[in-house]
Amino acid sequence: DRERKERIARLFDAQRMAEEEAVALGELHDLQLPSGAWPWWNGMREDRWITQHIVAGMGHLEALNAADLRPDGKAQAMLERAVQWLDEEVARDFQRLRHDLSKEAPDRWTPGFSEIQYLYARTFFRPAERGGATAVAQNFYKERLAHTWMAFGLQQQAMIALALHRMDDRPTAKLIMESLRQRAVQSEELGMYWKDFTGGMGWNSFP
């Protein structure tokens, strides 16, 4: 009957998706470098942007209950290594930044897109937070983004709001979201959109 056919079709779809997920995880596993980072392509050096992009993507899947991130699973092992590499890389970058900044400059410094993406990706996995220099860097970026969020585009502002909300700065996150809402256009035909938003080629300017 129809109900039985639909149930069988769902089972086949679930099996196909599981097989595709296994293939994708296998490819990611093979591409991951011993350091825990990922390169753009096989044979290339580790890249922070693509590593953050993959970590954020896995965070999305977990939030949607669409990924198998069991503690003893292959995906979780890959993520732990990637997050550790990112934390160490950010700690190193922050040490260089702190060395280069004067005593007055930290209050005027504006984070870049990489710092926004890092906090956004990293806050999907708060149970794995680390202390030391990484925590100092995370808190510094959090504080500066809370003061400079208006300097960024719409997508980055939304990412900052999510990251700050997860890092318990809910007042600033709420302020950003309200600002985004006020700048939006409501249309019965098109729904909510931002008419002045011009997309670009970079990840940070997608429409």
C-alpha cells in the first residue's frame, strides 16, 4: 500500500544519506593533516580558514542533529584535533598581536573576519573550551567585537551576535539582532530581506 511504499522510500533515503555521509567523512579524514588542520587540497599546507569553515559546518550539522558526533566516533576525533589546532593557532596569533600592540592600541584594535569566523565556529563546541592563552585571546576578541560590531557587514554582524550570545554576552547580541531587524525590509511577496545588501566574492560577503 501507499504507506508501506513511503516507509520503504524513507528507509532507502536514510541509507543513501548514511552512505554519503560515510564517504564525505572518509574524504575529510584522508585530507586532515597530522596537525589536525585541513588544507584546501591534498598536498597543500594547513589553512586556518578552511579548517574553521569545516569546524563550523560540523557544528551546524550537530545543532541540526544531522551528524553522528559520538565521543568515540570518527567525526568527533577529527573535530577534537581540528579544534585543538585552531586554539593553538589563535593563541600564537594573539601572542604576536599582543607583542605588536602598544598599551593604548588594544582599545582601538578591530578584529578581522578570521577572528569572527573563529569565535563563531568555536562556540559550537564550548564543552571543549581551553584555558591559558587561548581563553585570553577568546575573551579579548569577544570584548573587541562587542565594541566594534557596527564596522562589519550584515553577515558578520549576525555571526558576531550568535557568538556573543553563546559566550553569555546576551545584551550585546540582542542589540545587534534588533539593529538587523530594524534595517530589514518586510514584504508580503519577498518576506524579510535587506535591500542595501550587496554580495561579493568572499565568504564574508555572500548574499
